[in-house]
Amino acid sequence: MTANPSLASPLPSSPPQAAFQRAAGLLFRIENVPFSRWHTKARIVMGSATFFDAFDALALAFVLPVLIALWHLSPLQIGALIASGYAGQVIGALLFGWLAERYGRVPSVTAAVALMSVMSIACAFAGSFHALFALRFVQGIGVGGEVPIAAAYINELSQAKGRGRFFLLYELIFPLGLLAAAQVGAFVVPRFGWEFMFLVGGIPGLVILFFMVRLPESPRWLTSKRRFDQAERVIAQLEASTPARSLDPVQDKARIAMRVNTLATGLATTRPASWRELFSPMYRPRTLAVWVLWASSYFVANGINNWLPTLYRTVYHLPLQQALRMASLTNVLSTCAVLACALLVDRVGRRRWATASFVVSGALLGLLAAFGTGSAWSVVALASTAYAVMGTTTVLLYLYTPEIYPTRMRAIGTGLATSWLRMASAAAPALVGVVLSAHGIAAVFLMFALANVVGFIAARRMVETANRALEEISP
């Protein structure tokens, strides 16, 4: 694709205005290129890292039924082990979000993947509760850093039209990673031992690093840092990957001028990233709403997903292999639900989809709490379906959150928002242990149903972002 040089070159004006116009022109060119094999390659490489991020996050759930008997763990110790990884993820989301704004998306996400993979291998050699607790905490720092930066990176490569479908087909790799962890756990743990579960998650992650370091940096991030020549080279590669038509400076003059002016209004390339801007009058309502969405949705999803194998084993006294297989059905349903979300979300809209998912998930969990906890099969049907529905919103938030912040603070805003999922995911397993011991399993599902009510209220305050350019949504 041949670009209009006037869109990428400084115009004869004052130096700040010239840079402003050049940045707007580069961003216009990104929006003008349809999705191509260039996008697909980046999506596959980054998606591979996200796959093993998900695998590592869930691996412990399929190891715990063995460790409970081996190390004589109490419900509180089980909750603490699950929570340790999520506590590390809070730190990782904040640390690597800051690094991504300062040093770039690609080096930061590569470092996060390296840390989580090395620590996964180290977990295989943990010989005690305390050792595994410490290693999962450190591993969580890498796990917490990878997904939000990857989400910001993939969003920044995308054009407005069809961004939801493109991104969620990438993000589908996350529930596939959870599904793989469930299937591998059900097969590997009973036959080869719990240690192999961590090795399967860690070794491939190190291989992926070779491909990650070769990814191009986000051209939107480069533009925001005024590294225009580097951004120009990346965009030229992007344009060369598709036979899309060239820009016509005569026919497109009015459209280009309008678009450049729209982008220029929101660029503010001289403004540095700031945590305080998340709470400015424009962004404070978005920030508070999205924090509640992350916390409530993941409180439900990860609380259910991490405890189900153990509940089947300890509450319903199922054989180990059957318990693991029944738990794996949860992630099969989730993968199907996320695929449906990817295909429909641009048409339905982010706000409508999230609102409906909280209603449906909450109703299913309330029904289970009231009538269904007497049978393991009722839990399989209702809890698994509720998790699958909520799983679409947990994935949707990785699309939505980077959309509501500008490039200068997209990684910071996404990282801080995802820290609430980590805190909620750490709190949920611990609370399940307490509530289960004190009030029984029905109270556990009632607690999850009430969390859906909180999420529904926050979802009603979402800003609709479907089919809008990032610079239009977030000036």
C-alpha cells in the first residue's frame, strides 16, 4: 500500500504543530489498513504467550487435589496457595504496566513471559507448602504483567472497524489456555505426578521468547513518544502486507482532513503518562466503573474455576480423575461462549454484552444456591454455565479497558485495572475456604450470585466503544 507522504511528513508550521500533524498522519494510516497477515502474525505470537499465561494461572487448580492429601492441606491453606499467585499478579500488573509506558510494549511483555516461565519450572521442584507459596507469588508477578500489556499491544495494532472481533479472536487463546490446563491436568496429574503440570506450562514459554523479541513495537506507542521514524518503518511494513488501495490525495482530501483533525485533538503527544490523569474529570467515571467490573467478574470466574476441582473431590467425594474431568467441562463451555462473543460483540456492543452476562450468570448461581447444591451434576450444569457466561465478560474487559484510555496511559490504566482482578481473584479463593467451612456450599454460590449484582450496576455505566477509533474514544 502506498501512503500519502503528506500524512507522514511534517507540515510547514511551527515545530510542535508539525510534530502534531505528523503523528496524526501516522495514526490515520494505521486506521486505513485492513486486517492482514501482518496483524495475524503478531496476534499468533502474542497469543501463544497469553495461552501459557492462562495455563500457568490455572495449573495449581489441577494440582491441588493431589497436594491436599500429600501435604495435608487445610481449606485455609488451599485458599492461601491459590491467593499467592494472584497477590503476585497485583504487583506484576502495576510494575510491568509502568515499564510498558516507559520502555515499550514488546520488551516489557517479553520480560514478563520470561519470569512466569522460569518460575513455573521452579514450582515443579517445590517440596513444601511454604516453598510453593513463595514460588507461585513470584510467578504471579510475571503472569500479572503479560496479559494487560499484550492486550494494550493488540488493541494498538487494530483499526476501529472490527476491532472487537479481531481482538477477541486473539483473546480466545486465553480460555483455550485454561481449557488446555484442564485437559492436561486431568491426563497428566494422575499418571505422571503434579510436578509435570508446571513443567508443561513453563518450558514452552521459554521457546516463545525467541519469537516475541522479534515482534515490531506498537506504532501507536512509538508515535506517542515522538519516535516518528521508527513508527514510520513499522507502518510501512503494515501497509506492505496488504493489497489495499492507495490513498488518493484528491478524492480523500476532505475525509483525510476531518480524520487528521479528529486524531490531532486527542493526541496531546507532549503530555506524559500520569497516574493522576486516571482520576481526571473525564477518566474518573471510566476508571471507577472498570475497576468494579474487573473485581466483580473475576471474583466470580476465578473463584469458581479454581475451586471446582477441589469441591468435586472434597464435598462430593468423587474419584480424582472424575473430579478433574468434570472440572475440565467448565472450560470447554467457556471456550465456546468466548467464540460466540468474538463473533457478535461488534454488533451487540460492549455495554449490552457485559450487562447481559452479569444478569444470566447471577440468575444461574442464585438458582444453584437455592436448589441445586445437593447434586454434583447440578453444580456441573449450573456453575459451569454461569462461569462460561461470565468468562465472556472477563475476556471482553481486556478489549474494553485499553479502549477507554489514550496511548500515553493505556498500559498504566489497563495494568492498574487488572490489579483489581488479581485482588479479587486472591480474595475469592480465600473467602470460599472460609464460607465453605462456616456455612456450607450453598452459601458459596450465593456469595458469587451477589457479586454479579455489583457487576451489573457497574456495567450499566460503561462507555460504548464498538467501531470507534481509539483516539476518538480517549483524547
